[in-house]
Amino acid sequence: MAAKHLPVIVLLHATVLLTPAFAQQPQVGVTAAVSPAARSQLGTAAMRQVRLGDHVLRDQRFETDDRGAVQILLADGSSFTVGPRSSLVIDRFVYDPDKGTAKLAASASRGILRFVGGAASKARDGVSITTPVGTAGIRGAVVDVQLGDPVRFDLVYGDSIEWAGNDGQSGNLSQAGTSMMIGADGPISYDDNLPPLSPGQVTDSPNPPLAGTSPLDDNPSGLAGFSGAPMGMDLSDRSFAAADMGGGGTPGSEELTLGNTQTQINSGSGSGPVDPPDPVDPPDPVDPPDPVDPPDPVDPPDPVDPPDPVDPPDPVDPPDPVDPPDPVDPPDPVDPPDPVDPPDPVDPPDPVDPPDPVDPPDPVDPPDPVDPPDPVDPPDPVDPPDPVDPPDPVDPPDPVDPPDPVDPPDPVDPPDPVDPPDPVDPPDPVDPPDPVDPPDPVDPPDPVDPPKTREGPYNGFASSFSGGSAAYGGSAHLVFDSASGTFSARISPMQWEGAAFEVAQGQYVSDNEFGASTGDGSLQVAADPAALCDCDYLSWGSWEATVPAHGTEHSAEHGYWVVGNLTSSAELPTDIVASYSGRAIGAVSDGVSDVRTVTGDFSATVDLASRTASLQISNFDGRSFGASDLYLDIKSMGPDGIFSGGLMGDPGSELHGSYSAGFASDGEDKAAGMLGTFDVQDDGWSASGIFGGSKEPPRL
């Protein structure tokens, strides 16, 4: 059945309003053209029909069926035309209108679309479109994309398309009118004689072809090519009443309306290469929102009345006086006891020698004078007792006779002298012990062959320099045979357009001793594997080569490679929350001195449950760079589990570049390590290299 257009497709000027339900998300653009069969979804919210003039938000998904199409105009002047049976997500969009710079990342999982570059595509890594089989970087171009097997990219007009496949393959287009096809299995192919794609064509057939011709191919400024200068952002509210769907159109109309310009859609078909789109006048500037009136002043609170005074308590009557006690009569006088006769006199004791004189104690400071106590009233006078008669006189004792003298003791004879003891004989001398024979010498152990633990394929990444400047990263593939002590290798830089440096058979002595040289180049394992990271399940080293291919000679010098057991996206746990640390090793050129080797620190964080990650390389020739707000989704990695993105320097720096990375298994943990490659440049300075790191233990 021939394709025909739906009754109404309406284009709207870029100045639109945002619904309150979506206002919390950052606005990045506007839907500038819609057919009825297009829907969108934000997060986990329900799908809703896209309306003309809807704002486009970050992380918003757009889907169409057989009769659907929608055009998305972003704030920097970029645009997407999403064709029938298609799906597109705006993953990331950052725009600085003062500097005229922007950065855009989107994901397309099925269907057909056209991208027209704005300010974001002026930078080499400003625009990336991720597909199920890899990521395309677009610079200053109009590009058509068809998702299928194979995935097809057409460079309709402009500078270039750079491709980084999930399987490690890379490619590029730089000639308008050429196409690049990437199959699920097999190499990348190129063609310059394919019929053009038609992202803007809408049909009513249940299974129309995705490729072919379209009236929009004859009018690039229509639905498939509408773009222009950066637009302003209107953040005011907007409700989606049913009447908003009209847009001034009437059922049965075949017109596309943009401002005061009307373009008639022809029903004919076109063929051949598509001309570049005509320039479109920039949209009118958006008036700033009306200022918000300040809130009314708040009246001060009413004064609070003071509390009522409290009456003082009633006075308390003093207690009644207490009568003094009755006086007590003095006791009756007691008669004195009868006199007692004195005891008989006792003989005086023998005289005792006087004790040794004792030194008088140190004088003690007199105590502080104490205030005299208050005078006490004298007691009442007491009558004196009756006088007592004196005792009778006692007769003196009789005199005592002195004791008899005592005879002195008899003298004591001195003791008899004691004979000295007999001398003791010295002990007999002890014979010295017999000498002990020394032990027999022990033979040294037999030398142990160095270990060869690598077996089978190891995949990873490679970096290089070409012509004195850093080149894009590429893929590395090594296969080990421990039984025969050999290995093979294939290194394919992205800029070599599918060509590669290959080693058919090299000598594998041990895990830390293998390498090969061929007529095209050489490959060598690093002498100190731990210089990259403390992870024996990774292997890394250096390489250089000159390979003729595709009618030219590709060269690489100061190159590095790193490989391991890469974990596929199907094997990755979806609940990984981890941090990684290790080292980065590469080469640097400042355009003045020779290319030199440089090292730095590598760190990364991953939370696959929330699909977020960060990656940082620091202290690398005095510079630091990374990606702090990555969107990491297993579904967008592709079968090999490889993910790619852009790198930025510190705020205010012009440094920028790209990276590719993946997870490696240690035999038990599928995400035990992270490895990858990077390339960056900054005002005459450029660098490329590899990085690797192991998972840090969880913090308690």
C-alpha cells in the first residue's frame, strides 16, 4: 500500500509552557511537531499522549506506533525527528547560552530518526547517540539513523560520525551521502549508493518499510530537518486541555505550520542523496517571566494583657508566749564520807638512771586569738555547804630497816677455742664434650617454573599516539595457549576504520613474560603488573605498529593495552554498589617536547540499582578529569558490557575527551575490577592511555 500522510501534523513555535506535573524536572526543549500516535513517559509514570508544545525533559522517553511521529527541538538548536515505530530517550542535556556550549546524550532502542546538530554538535564529544550495539558521536552534522540488524547511519550533511561498538569495533563517516552499517555479527560495512531513509514519513500500513523515500526528503526544512538557533526557556505553567490539541488546524488539512510560514507536504516520492537543510530563522526570544510580587507584610501579634495582681496572704498571728519553767529547789547537802586511813608506806624503788635529754620541740606558733565568748549571766548564788570537820591526825609509819648488801656474781670462764675446719679438696676436672660433626649440607630446591595461568581469550582496550597527537581509544584481544606456551593478539584503534595490528603467534613464557615482534610492529607485557593495580586477573603492556590498509598507512606509537575476562551485560549483577581504585598509565604531548610516559590515579563509583556512576583520573601530568554524573544502564551497554562517554576537566578548564570501559571477573566476583581506555586534549596538550582498578572492600 502506498504511504499517505495522516490528516493533521502541526508545528509550533519553540516558546511553549510547562505542565505543573513535570515542572520539577529540568526543561531541555519542546515538541515542535506531533502526529496523534506519539506518546511519552517520564520515569515510572504512565505513558501519555504527546501534545503540540509540550516541554521536553531530561530522562523523558518518546515512543511512536505505525502512525506516529514527533519532532523534538532542544534549547541549543538541535532537533530530533522520531519516525514511526520508534523509541528515543533524552538521557542528558546541558546548555550554557552565555558561552554558546552544550552537551547532549540520547538513547535510541528501535525505529528510525533524524538528528540535526545545534550548538552541542560543535564540540567533538558534544553529542552522543547510544544504540543497543554501540554509541555514535556526532559533530556538526545532519544524520539519519535506522535501528535494526544491521544498524544504519547516514551522514546526510556535515562533518562526521564516530562509531564505538560494544564489541570493540570502531568506524567513522566524514563524507556526506555515505552510509555505515553495523551488524550484530560481522565487520562494519560502508556504502555510498543506498536509498535515503525517511524518518518523517507516516503511513497507515501495519508493516510499512523503514527505509525508502518521503516528501520530507524533498523539503529538509520540514518535519525531518527543522532546527535553528538556540531557544529561550519559558517556565510558566500550562494545562493540557483537549482544545490545546487543535493548534489552529482542521481535520483533513495537509499543511505544516511554523509561525507565519506554511509548507505544503507533497505526496510524491524522492530518491537520491538528501540536500542539506535550509537555514531556519532563529525563534523569537522568550519574554522573561513576570516578577513575583513580594508577600504582604505580616501584622505584629496583639499585645498580651499583664496578669491580674495577686492578693498578699493574710497575716499570721504570733504564737502565744510560753510560761517559764518553775524554779527547781537546790538538792539537799550530802554529808562527807568518813575519813579513810592512809595505806602503809612502801619502800622507795631503786634509783633509775635519768633518761637521755630530749631536744625540746620546735616552738609552735601561738593560735590565733579567739574572740572571748559572750558573757554568760552568773547563776543564781547557791548557799554554801555546811562546814566539814577536819580528819583526825594520822600517826607516822614505823621506820624500815635498809636491805642486806648483795654479793657480786662469780666470774665466768672463757669458752674453749674452736679448731678450724679441715680443708676441702678441689673437684676433679671435667673432660670437655666430644666435638659434634657439622650437619650435611642441604641441596637447594629445584627451580620452579614461572606460572602460566592465562588460558583462552582475554578482551579489553588499547590507546595510542599518531603523528605526535593522542588518538581515539580502540580494542585489544589476546588468546593464550599455556600448553604450547604461545599467544595471539589483535589490536584495532578506532581511527583505523577496521584495520588492526595482528600477532599470529608469540612466545608465552609466563604471566609476566611474553611478547612478540612482527614486520608491522611489536607487543610486550609490562615488567611490573602491579604498577596498574593489585589485580592479577588483569594483564597490560605496550605496543606500536605501522599497518597498511584501505589504501593508506596507519601508524601507532606510544601505545598501551589492558585485557581481562570481560563480563558481559547478561552476566552483570543488577545490584552492584561499589567503589574502584587503581592507576592510569599513558603518554602525553605538549607540542614542544617529545612524547613522554605519565602515570596518575584512577577511581570510580558504580550504583547499577540507581543507574548512576562516576569516573575520575587525577594527578595525571598535573591535570584531573572525569565524568561525575554518568547514566549507566545495563540495557544500553550491549552484549559485551562495554560503556563509553565523555570526559571533562575541572570547572573553567577547556580540557575534554572520551573513555570506554568495562568490568572484569576474577573467577568469583563478576565485577571484581574495572578497566578501560581514555583520550583527552587541552589547548595544545593531549594524552591517551589505559586505566585499571580493583573493587574496594565495603566500609563498615
